[in-house]
Amino acid sequence: MKMKRILAVLIVFVMVFSVTACGSSNSTGTEDATKESTTKESATQDSTADTSTVKDTGITLEFQQWWAVECPEGYVQNICDNFYKETGIKVELLSAPFADTKTQIVSGSTTGTVADLVSVDGSWVYDFATQGILTDMSALLAADGYDQSNINSQWQIDDTTYCLPVVNYAYPMFANMDILNDCGITELPKTWSEFQADCEIIKAKGYYPFALNLDTTSPSGIQNTYMGFAWASGIGIKDDTGAYKIAGNEGLKTFAEFMKGLNDAGYLYPGMSSLTEADMTSKFSSGELAFVINSMATLQSYRKDAPDMNIAAAAVPVKDDYADKSGMCYASWAVGITENSEHKAEAMKFLEYLFNADVNADLAVTQSAFPGSASAEPDYGDADQVFLDVYIMYQNGYPINDFICMKDANTFMTDYINELIPYMDGDVDVDSYLQNVQDAIDEIYK
Amino acid sequence: MKKAKTKGPFVKFITPYLFLSPTVILMLVLLVIPIFLVIQYSFFNNAIVVKEPVFVGFSNYVTILTDSIFWSAIKNTAIFVIASVIAHITIGMCFALLLNTKYFKTKTKYIFRIIYVLPWMFTASVIAILWKLMLQPQGIINYLFQFVNLATKDSEWLSSRTYALAAITFVNIWSGYPFYMISILAGLQGVSEDLYESSALDGAGAWKRFIYITIPQVKPILISIGMLDIVWTIQSFAVIWMLTGGGPVRTTETISIYIYKYAFNSSQYSLASTAAVIALIVCIILAIFYVKQQRKARE
């Protein structure tokens, strides 16, 4: 009997202990998971923020974005906390990877639960604006009396501002200098002819010279790599009036023939129609590719994955007779305010805070990006030399992206790729290819 | 002794419905309402993204049924489904027969059962990553094929307009055959040994035993899993999307990819719903056949 009692006490003790242990381990796990996924962070959780003297307005803004996933842990939360200290307005972060953000915004808008502020990619703006998801920001800016000269650019549809790019990312050409040195190439190519000549040497040495990512799961390769190459030579898909001019566009025709020449000669990495941006990044890191056009943000990946690789920033080669300024493809972290928001004025305040010279400059430095605020003076003193070289190229040229604010941009990019591949394979001639792309854009804007 | 309380007529009437209500509510919320909404969307100009969508009757159906890309997607789906189901049955049957043979020891059979069932254990994302790495130009498939002069180091599979559909079909076959194998094996183990012994006495060879005993005995299972596989393969999305995204140039665009692109690339939810309703009708017809076959098997 005594033995039974002792056993019972022991069992109870073990059960209580295990429940407590499970409980504590569970909560730790949850905390870790929350930290890692950063799906939802409270505005007041940061212990570093002194909120004792803040007069709480009782207003909480929701901010749907992918920034917190890509920035150093806690960085974006810190911006929100500092904003709260200044204004008493809380900002709750709703974070998701870039790939999921568009779906979340659309689904949120249909159920009326979309966040007050949303981070938007250039290719979504038109659709979000016409679907009534984004509010007219021009009116908010005017009502606030904000000095708009501090904003480097505004994304507009029919002269109405819907988004403000907070920081910009350039898409330069990266060169693997180890491959170039192995091939005896001492100077980076400046023109198409020099590039072709270098490609021939690189190919002969057993490397792949260049990659074109034409996967349609995320069809941005046509924008960043293909058109990124063309824009450097002043070749675009619009004419001087801003109308889409693809069929009969002599610049595009010459460029298409140049690209096909590279493909026919075997200078492009095989399997381009299923090659994603991530694949291209990993091929460059693994030392298979000599040149790649990719976001400035990928430099961090290259440094991490291939710390010993000798990387240089190269200006995208231009057409042999081109002597003007080079356009450089860019993408942005832009923010819009939703029509659904009950606190549009407060949301505008937060957006203006992101354009504060110090906040904007620090974000730009942290993310190896360029500021969206005219007053921001980022201190790139400790920055990577490659980044500094790109910054000079960016300042000497001009940022361009014809796909920003384009109607149904994703569909058009997919159509463009679907017409380019048969041309590259030699199934259609260049004029038919350009005509088909023109038909695709005309169909979208009819 | 207390007399048991008799229930009132209302309580008697309502009791079975109360027992059913959790299931009915779940089915309503998770099945009936979403299906009804999708059907409703298909009759409006552009649901979800338009605040006040306008009723357009069968206009979306006309748009979809006259779209050449839709018919190309139907053709791709048909090739993908027919090839997958036939290969699943054939490979599943071969492996099931191997695992059911009396010539191997039980331990050997267990080991091979584990090996053969492995592809079924992987999630869609793992399957896609695995095969994408193996099928890329610098992957192991090209490396191995070079030994028999079937490929070069630059041969393309997933990015070739000629081979991409065959490549994704192969991956689908590889990932799906274990289900057949396990189901057929269960059927084979239920076939009476007496049938084989008496047929052997009558002088029937291995082939005749397979055709006249094995096949008729497992036929109900084959038809059932065949029906289910057709429906599942029509709905295949994740592996195709992660391997090719429907490309290159729509050569692997099946009906599920077509619907997804309309909904999430172009925000044309009504057209996506219309295509989904058409796919739903096909699946319902197959489901009716499946239920009829099940009833026949029971009888």
C-alpha cells in the first residue's frame, strides 16, 4: 500500500513536471517560430523602444510587406517602434515572402481585411489601382502639405499617384573576374562587339558566358535581364510619346538579333526557358557563369555563397554606335495606402516617416539600395566596393523600367517570353516575333 | 422504480439532425459554399476584384470555350492524364506482382516494398526540387545519358518544347505509381491460392493465369484506383508549376495551370472560375462512374 502511494506521488510529480516542461518548451518554440517567420509582430514588442513617455493615439496601422523577411531581423520593427515614439501611432507588421504578398493583398481586399499600408511591386500597381485596392495618394499628399520635392519618384496612373518607391534596387551586370582572368580577359566589355568577343573566349575555355532567365513562373527575367540589357543602349518598348512601339522598332529588332546571335553561338546558359532568377544566382555563385544581370541585392548572396569569388560590377555593354547615357533597370520597395484603410492620414504620416532623410538613408544602406528620398544622404562608407561602383554607374546613367505601372504587366511579360522563345529557337523571324509582342500589348490595352 | 421519460415528438424529430449537424455544417462551409461561389463567379464579368460585378450569363463560357489556349491546355491535360494513368497501372501491377511472388523471401519483399514506396513519401516540393536538379542541363540525367549517347551536357528536358510535357509526365508517373502498387498488392494478396492451383492442374501457363485469374480478380480495384487517379491527375498542379510553370511556351500548361494563371497572374477570377467549373463538370462525370462502379462491385 505504501509502495502504491509513493508510486502515485511519483507519477503525479512526473506528470506535473512534464506538463510544465512541455509548456515552457512549447512557448519557447512559438516565440522562436514567431521570430523566424516574422509573420506578425507587435509594434510595442521591441524592448529597445522607450515607450513610457509616448502619448498613445490608440490607432494601430497594419503594414503588409515582405521587407521584414528580407531585412535583418527586427530592423523594420525598429522603424515602426521609433515611429510610435514620435507619433503614438502603432504599426503592426504583416510579413510574408515577396511571392505571397500579391495574393495576400488581393484576398485581403476582397474580404475587407487588407492592411492600411501595402508594399507593392511595380508590376502590380496598375491592377491594384484600377481594382480600387489603392487609394489616390495625390490627394493625401496635397492635404498633408508634404514637400513632394523630397520624393524622388511617384508611381502614377493617369496623373494620380498610387505608390511611392521608398528605396530602389539597381540591376547591374556582375562579372566573375576569376573566370575572366582565367580566360585572359583583362578589361570588362563595353560594347556588344566586345561582349561577343569575350563570350567566344569564355565559351572556348569551357565556361558559360551569360544567362537569360525566361522562366514564366515569375516572368521578371524579360524585364530585368532581357530588357535590362536593351535599356542600357537606349532601346525600349515605348516611343517618345510613351506609346508602346514594338513592331517595327528598329532598336528592338537589332537587339533581338544580337541576343539570338548569342544563343545560336551557345553563349547563353542552356535551359533558359525554365531558368529562374534564383537558378541564375546559384549558377553565378557556383562559378559556372561569367556574366549575369541581377539585382544589386543578390550581391549579399554571392558574398555569402562564394566568399572567395572575385566579383566586379560591369556596365551593361551598349550597342557599338551608342554614345548616350545608359538606362539601368531598377525595381523598388514601394508603398501604397489602401482604399479600405480607416486611417489614411495616419498611414500617410508613416509613409512620410519612411522618407525622413535619416530613416530612408539607413534603410538604403542596410539593404544595399538607393534612397527614394531626395534629402537622404546614405553613408556608404563601409559598403562593398562592387556596390559603390554600381552606385556611380547608377548616378551616371538613369533608372528605367517600362513595366512599372503597366496594365496586366505579369501577363504581358509572360506573353513576351512566349513569343521570344520561338524566335530564339529559330521558329519565327524577327519581324513576326516583334509583331506578336505588339499584338499582345495591344490586346491588353484594347 | 422510476419510469423512463418518453421524448416529445419534436425532440425525436430533431435528434438525428442534431447528430448530423456537425458534418452537415462542415460540408456546407468547406464544400458547398465554395463550389456555389465559384459557379456564381463564372456568371459575372469579373468577380472579386470588381466591387459591383455585372451578370453576364454564359459570356465567360463562350470566351473560355473559344480560347485556343484553353483547348491547348485540354490537349496537354489529356496527354498527361492518359499517359500517367496507363503507366501507373502498368508499373504498379509489375511491382505488385514482384512483391507478391513466392520466389522471394519475406525479408527481401519488405526491403523492396520500402524502396518501391519511397517516391510516394515525398512532398510535391521535394519531388519538384529533386527532379529539377536532376533534369537540368548540368544534372545527373544528362551525365548518365552521355554514356549511351542519348544526350549531351547541354541537352534540355524541362526547357525543351519537345520534351517538357514528357518530362513532367515521367515525374508524375514516378511519384504516383506506389499508390497503385500498394492497392494492387492488397488485391493480389486476397486472391485465393486455390484458383492458381486448379488452373495449374488444367495446364494453364503463367500468362494465362495472369490474364484469366489475376486480372479479373483485381479488376474492381484497378477500375476504382484508375478513376481516382484520373481525377487526381487532372487536378495536378504543384509539381507542374514548380518544374515548368506551364512553359516553355505553354507546352506543359494543363487545365490547373491555366486556371491558376487566369486567377493569380491576370486577376481574371471569373474566367478562372469558368474554367474551374468546366473541369469540375468533367470530374463530376468521372465521380458518377466511380460511384456506379463501386455499387456494382458491392453487388
